[in-house]
Amino acid sequence: MTSTVYWGSPRQARLEAKETLPAKLDLILERLNLRERVKGETVAIKMHTGNKIGYSTVHPVFVRKIAQAVKEGGGKPFVADVNWDVRGAEERGYSSETLGCQVYPAAGPDEKYFYMHARPYKNIQEWGVAGMIEDATFLINLAHIKGHPSCSYGGAFKNLALGCMIGKTRSAMHDTMHYDRYWFADKCPDAETRKRIAESCPHAAIVEDKDKPGEMHLHFEQCNQCGRCLQVAPPGSLKIDAVNFHSFQEACAISTSITLATFAPGKATYLGLATHMTPVCDCFGFTSMPILPDVGVFGSDDIVAIEQAVLDLTARERLIEENIPTSMEVHCREGHPLRWLHGPHKDPYKVVEYGEQLGLGSRAYELIDVLPVEQITRAPMGYIPAQ
């Protein structure tokens, strides 16, 4: 089955407001029949507000357009995110006056309002869904597209998977990466060798466990699978295995399925803004230079299809290596450009594979440009026109 994904290109043929991304978002909302679908609904607009001094999150002009469309359709919108991000959201423009609706911590100010759902997966037995999300009757998933240190990519799935769960569950989801063993202490009893293993990593991704003598702890977020540690570690003592990295993405797919199951069929839609894409999550609280060119705004009723489309369009773009923070490096040049940056085991497509397996949607999609622009011929790189 092929799903429809609506897309607004960041490019313009003319210098007119109707060809900018907020105007194209309006066209996407019309194609999704949003106004007709939200009458009488309590509508949660789940977005990531970011924190501290980040300014590359979804601009308030987009959020206000969505909230206004919901109100025009007779719905009652509110914005929700995790409590520690919402606390300072107003400082970054996410106020009720600016957005046209209230901004709430999804599980309450102290994360004490939630519902537990049993779903065993590795180290997780129960998942805590934020009460404001589960109580809503309609969901708008508004995701900012960017990189992510745990899985290379953060989009529609991550926005729900982590943002709709309480902190205890979010922490457990990250811990799934440690469920499958990667360190075998009996193969490396020598303390001096363990010290050299830790020193071999330029990103401090592997360290000695202070609470467990003889054990090593791998920080998967910092690890880009360069293999330097494996060159020092005795044979069989350390594994850098894809299963550890993929566990987090499978957990994200499961988490998303749990949240979406609290909504009736047809009561959720998905929007994605792929602008000012930075190498790590907005929860880091700062904005770096963009590492990919803008690719536009997306909308769909299929979370798998919109994620696949975003990944496919960003995969066509050049990684802007000169904008990468100097603490990061590119050593893999295969697959999606975010995989170049975060390592080959952090494959951004895994989450859509897991999502499709869980029946959340289809990776087959038709991309419809809501406002096609005239063909613009670009000069080749380095070309200087004759004077």
C-alpha cells in the first residue's frame, strides 16, 4: 500500500510570500483536511520546544498556523513537550500569546501525571505515557528534523517516542543499548590495558566503570564506531555491535506504537520541518551551524511514510562538512549523510523498518509537491560567469 506525503520545497521561483514554507504549510494542512477533522477534538500538538539558547527548533510562526487551523475547525489545541523543556519555552517564543494556544508539560510539571502500559522489551517492562497526551483525542506530531547522537537522526518517531514518555521510561529506552553484552572482562584482566582502551577513543566514548571494577562502559551516544578501541582491546574482550545501537531505534518504534494506540484510527497526523538541521538533538540546548541544506516541510497521515520521505530527500543532500563541530569527525562515507557523521551502525532508516513491522504505516509513498516551482538552473560549483 502506498501512502501520500505532501511536501513544500524550501526553494522559490519568485520572491513572494506565497512561496515560502509557512505558506506551503497552509497548503499541506488543507490537503490533510485538518480543519474538517478536528471539530470538537482536544488536540495535542506534540513538538520539541528545545531548551536554553537553542533557536533552530520549529519557529513559532509554523506552530501558530497549526493552532489557528485547529481553532478554525472547532478544535481545542494545546502544545505539549517534556516538563524540563517547557519550563523555559516562553523565553524562546513559545508563549500562548505567540502561538495562540497554551503550552503544557505533557506529564505535568513534576512528571507525576501519566499512564503505565505493559510491553516487555529487553530491560523495559512498562512504559509511562504522558497524561496530557493520552487524554487528548487528536494528535498532531510536529517534528523538527535534525541529527541525533543515539541513532543519527531525529524526526517524527523520536518526537513521539521520547517526548510522550516520562523521564523514567526515556532513560530506560536509552539503556536498551546496554542490554546486549559488549564487554567481556575475563578477556581483559589487565588494568593498564583497560586504561589504554579508554585513552584510544578521541570522543571519550568508552570509560572504565567506577562502580564495577574490571568493567568498561560504552557511551553509545558519543561512539561513532571508528574502531580505534578495537585495535587496542584484546581479542574477544570488546564488541562494537550493531544490535546495541539498533535497540534504541526499536525501542523508539515500540514507544511510538504505544502512544499512537491511545488514539482512535484517523485521529493523528504528522508534520515535519527540515530546516536548520543540526548534528544533535534540540535537547542539547544550543544551535550549531546547519549540517544539511534545508529540504522543506512535510505532511502525512502515515508516520512511516513521512519519515521515509524525509530521510530519502535529506539523503540526496551534501553533508556540509565545513559546518561540523570540530569535536566530531567523518570516517564513514556510506549511506545517509547523517550516518557519515554518527557512524555506520547508527542507520537512520532502522526506525522506519521497525515502525513498518509494527504496522504503523508503509515505507512506500507518493510525494506530492503542494506548490511546484519553476525549474531553476544552477551554475556548477566553482563556476564564475564571464564578465
